[in-house]
Amino acid sequence: MKNITLLLILFSTSNIMAQPNCESFKYYGDMIKYEACQKAMEIKGHYQFSKEYQTILDKAIAIDPTYDYPYWAKSVAYLKSGDFVTWKKLIDKAVELNPIGHLGYRGWCRYQFFRDYKGSIEDIEKLDSLVDYDIGHSQNGTYHLNIAKGLCYKGIGEREKAIGILEKQIDLNEKQDFIGAYDYLHLGVLYYETEKFEKAIEMFTKQAETNDLAENHYYLALTYRELDRLTEYKSSLKTAKERYLDGKKMSDPYSNPMDKIYLEDIESELKNG
């Protein structure tokens, strides 16, 4: 529960941090950006999909076309509305103007919304090459960006590389006492898929201790089946169904997370098992 609370704090903080500090431009004598920033901040209180919201940001861009924030803010509304072509044009411009500020966000969106694994890897690795500090977490706070990168490598079939990336980042996360909601699960599934069954069980056990999910017990059952431990296989499937019906399952309001399962998956396995 502690880790989940930390994730919520991080998510809240990330939204606050997204708001620019206009006074910093004034302090450094960049009055054009200061004026553009002040104009952009007039979006507060306006609905993202409203004409007023977009018009204010257009005016900010007119004041200073080199200011990245209005392009990013406009892009978010288009992403949420499903206009991905316009989103891409706007976020690409924001990245061009401020790569360190927006590469992580674009990389995460490429993974979360489009399963553009190669594009996501490119953005995250580019960001990592530009900074000498921790590259941070996904926009929704669920994953460290390195975990997301590892999942992208899994997505393109490079499972062993994915395992190495997840192992390294999870080790760092454990030292900071900040494990992501699904970190152990994803690594456990990778171990299962590469026939490292004992390691898979270890990860699924850790996942159950931090954030007990239907997916965790489902993949644990599959692992037990491979080891011919049929009593534990059936027990884990029953627990998976219980967790699922209790609503304890992977979720994302915008897309289906990697390794997510459905009730029919569990029931099919129960029937065939």
C-alpha cells in the first residue's frame, strides 16, 4: 500500500511540475517568453477541449513561437480526443524546442497509446543520453521510464534484453523503496516466457506482497503447470478468478497494459485444466 500511495503522490507532483514558472523567464531577462508564459497560464479554468483553451495557447505561440509549453499543452487535448495526427505534429514541435522536457513524455505516449516500441525506445534512450540524472517516471506515474523501455524491448521480441533492463531498474527501485505497481509482475512474466520458472515464482511472490493482482496468480498458475505442480496450478487459477471478480486487476484508463488478462482467459484455463 505504501508504494501505491507514493505513486499517487508522484502523479500529483508530475501534474504540478508541468506548469511552467513564468517568473524564471523574467528573472533571466527573457521578457518575450515571460509574456508568452503569462498568456499561456490563462488556460487555467478552461476545459481542454474548449475553443477558449486552444485560442489562448495559439496567442501564446504567436507571442513567442520558440516557447515549447503551449505546443505541449495543446497536444494533450488532441491526444485525449483521439486526433493523433495533430498530437504528433504538436508534440514533435515541443520536443524540437525542448527535448529534455518532452522526450520522456513523447516516449511514454508512443508506448502507452500506439505500441510504437521502437519509437519509444529511441525517445527514452535519447533523453538518457542528454541528462546525467535519473530520467524519471511515466506521465501517469505507473512506471519508471526504464521499466517502460524494457517492456518495449519485450514488444520487439528482445526478451533477454528486456529482462536485463527490468532487473537493473527494479534493483534500483528496491533500494529507494519505490517499486512500481506492476514491476515484479512484468519481470515474472518475462521469466516465465523464457522458461526461468523458479525466478518467475520468486517475482510473482513479491508482486503478491506489494500489489496482489489477478494477473499475478494467473501467470503463477501457468508457471506451476509447466513445473507439473498441478495442485498449485489449480489453486492459483481459483485465486486469480477471485481477485479478478474483486476488481484486483491491472488497469489503465486509456489503454490495455502489457500482460493484462481477462476473465475469459482464467475461465478457459480452468475449463481446460
